[in-house]
Amino acid sequence: MRTFFILLFSLILISAVSAQKNDRATEIFEEVDARRSKITFEKTDMRMIIYNSNGNTRNRSISSYSFNEAEQEKSLLVFEEPANVRGTGFLTLSDGNNEVQKLYLPALGRIQTITASQKADRFMGSDFTYEDLGDQNPDDYDFELIEEKNKTAVLRAVKKENSQYAYIKFYINTERYSLEKAEYFDEDDEMIKRLEAEDFTNVDANIWRANKMTMFDLRADRKTELIWSNRVINQSIPDWRFTERGLKRN
């Protein structure tokens, strides 16, 4: 009987410790999200460089606009160069847990709403998918704290709804609460993609932004770089930018 109670106590203790670690993981990711959302308006220039498996590249110039307030998040990407993609627009609207993504293709003259079945598709031929570019809402994940040391926390995140990934490992700098790296796994525990962030800038009151992110497609042996420049924060952006009318006006 004594052995039974010792075993029961051990199981309760392990469960309590596990719950504490999971709460800590959620707390860390929520802080990352909170700091990211403190910037109400942000406009930047972006460069997208797509490398194929032979090292050949395709370059894209993009204007980026974003808005964050309370539960609302809006972002717009407008392709400026080269000529064959100029005017293409990608709009993401999030309100709480509800997200809508819309793609405008000038050659077709119409706006396409991205469906759930299209979330795993490559965005404009890059190594980022529509899911990767969506809102990373902490409420959408179940978290587990794998490790926390040397100002880095490793979180295992499983999306509650359908996802192209079985789980993701997020590497968070717990001094500035920024995402340093993410590893994406399939059902066989194979890492299929990796995201690396670098060249961080403190844009406002200990709010850090990466000036470069690289997504590696490990299966296809290719990668896509996103490089930010000319960042302007908290200067008002007109509401029409984040509408279907705004998509077509670019």
C-alpha cells in the first residue's frame, strides 16, 4: 500500500511540474506576441530572394504595411518588382481567432480568398506557405516547454486546428522576447523546414524586429530570404490600405 501511495504522489508531482512548464511556455509565447503587437502601425520595404536547389535566384521587391490594435491585426504585402508580379497584393485580416487571407492577381483582375486546403501552398513561389504568413495567435496552439537556459527557451507547439505541420519548435530569446529560430516537423518526427531570424533592431522600447529571416525547405534543398529595410513605425496608415479596394489600388 505504501508503494502505491508513493507512486500516486510521484504521478501527481510529475503532472503538476508538467502543467507548470506548459504554463511557462504559453506565458513566453504570449509575451512575444504582446511585444510584437505593441507597434500599432508599421511600414517597411522588403526584399524576397528565392534560391532553388542549384543556387539560382529570383528577386522580389515588396512594400509591407501592418496594423495592430487590441484583437485586430491587418497586414498587406504589395509586390513592386519585377514587372511580371507588379501590383500583386496579399492581405491578411485577423480578428481574435478568425483569419482571412486574400490574394489579388492583376493579370486575372480578381481577388482570391485563400481556403483551408490552400494554406500549405507556397506563397508566390517562395518557401513560405500561406500558413507561415498567417497570424501566430498564442490561442491557436498547445505549448510545451522543452528547455529554458542561457536566455533561450525552446517551446514545442501543436496547432489546435488543421496544420501542415505535426508540431513546431520555437526558439525564443527570453531577454528580448523575440523569435530566433523555428523548426517544422512532420508526423514522422522529421524536420522538413527551418526558419532562422537575424540582424535584430530595437525599434521601440525593447521591442525587437528581425531585419532578415530565412526559410529553408529541407526536402527540396532550397530557401527563401526576406530582408527588411526603411522601417517606419507608428505613422498612421489609411484604413483603405487594408481593404479589397486597397488591394486593387496598388
